[in-house]
Amino acid sequence: MEIRISARHFELSDDLKQKVEQTVQKFSRFYPKIIWVEAILEQEATRDHRKKVEFVVHTNDHHTFAASEETDNFYTSLHKAADKVIRQLKKLKTRRERHS
């Protein structure tokens, strides 16, 4: 699985990059046919500097999933967006198992 990480309006720290990679690696436990994941981390340029994390997940059976979350903290946004992706992957896996 390929992982693409983009940072917008801030410099991505090694610690945060590593956390994103660890989080994305967990996705394959829920649906093993993932080809690549794009993680977009953005710090709002406004006064409150909200932190947004967005995932776009592509599978080899032509499914694309997207989830995003925006909070005051990158780690919270990362966790909440990952939970949304995992929910979608579990739902797809359950549907596939029912129709097999």
C-alpha cells in the first residue's frame, strides 16, 4: 500500500508524519485490497488555526473512500478521520461477505 502525505500551510514534523503512517497502516486490517491512501493535513490560515485531516482511500476493486475531520489539534483530527475511514471499510467488507 502506498501512502501519500501532504501538508498545507505548515511544516510537517517527523513525529506527526510517523503517526499518520502508523494510522494508515491499520486500514489494511479492515480491508486488505487498498492500493494507496492520500493523507492531506491542513492548517487553516485563519486566526484560530484549525487543523484538518483528510483521507482519500483507493482500493483495487474501484472503490474510493474519503473522510475528513477538523479540530484544534492534528492528533484529534487524525484519530476522528481515521475512525470514519475504518467505519466505511468495515461496511464494505461486511457487504462483500454477505454477497459472496
